[in-house]
Amino acid sequence: MFSKSDDKSKAGGPTAFGDVPRGPASSAVPSLISADLKVVGNLESAGDLQIDGQVKGDIKSRSVTVGESARIKGSITADTVRVCGSIDGQVKGNSVTIAKTAKAKGDIVHQTLSIEAGASIEGQIRRLDSEKTNGGTKAAAAAAAGASAAAKAAPSSSNGGGDKPAAS
């Protein structure tokens, strides 16, 4: 009944992030970490999480809502993330909303992002698809720029490449 299973294939196939747990359709009621609860360790759910307490650890779920009284120290990876409280760590999600009461310290990686006026963010904000595709694009652009710079730096000769000065 309470045995630990190492079979991760039961959770379903990979997602956009490759590590957000998947499983059977969850009920409409989210799992709740209440304001008086402190969790030390990682949380993983195939459904929705509502966090109002303190969590020191990484969180992976389909949907995560960080309540106003919540304090998170660790990363959040989910399809949908709404932050109203405090987080110290990376937030990664397809849809990320940072509410006006939020205090986020860490990078935000997103597909779509909404930031309400008054929110506090300290960290980098990156679009999810640019993180996947820009690596190759940036390398190609750098190579092209290097080739262009090399062509400009190479001596051009209008006298046919000889060592004699051009006749005037």
C-alpha cells in the first residue's frame, strides 16, 4: 500500500519539459499545502497543487498555484504556474502568471507570461521556445558574423594580388 515504486513509466509520456509528471485525469480539487504546513523535500503530482505554506524543495506538477502566504525555496516545473506568494528558485511553465503580490527571485522560463503591476521579479525571463531554438540560431549567427568580420579584415588587392604597387 505504501511501497515505493521506481517505475516512472506509469506516470505517462514526456511533456514539453520532459519531467512534469503525467497520469490519469485528476479531480477538480487540487492537493493543498495549508498555511500552517512546512514541507522539506521535493513534491511531485500528476494533478494540481495549491501551496499556501512553506516548501523547501523542488515542485513538479501539472498545475501549481503559490498562494499569497506561501514561501517556496526551490524550483517549480509545471504546465501552468500562478505565483502570488514568495519563491526563491526557477519557475518553468508553459503558462506563467506572476501576481501583484508575488516576490520571485530566480529565472522564469515560459511559453506565455503574465506579470501584474506591483509584482517583484529578480532574475532572468526567457521564452521557452527561444531556449530550445536559439542555441543553434545564435551559433549560426556568430559563425556568420565571424566570417563577415574575417572577410573585412582580409587585405583586398586591386592590383591582381602582386607585391608591386598599382600603377597610377
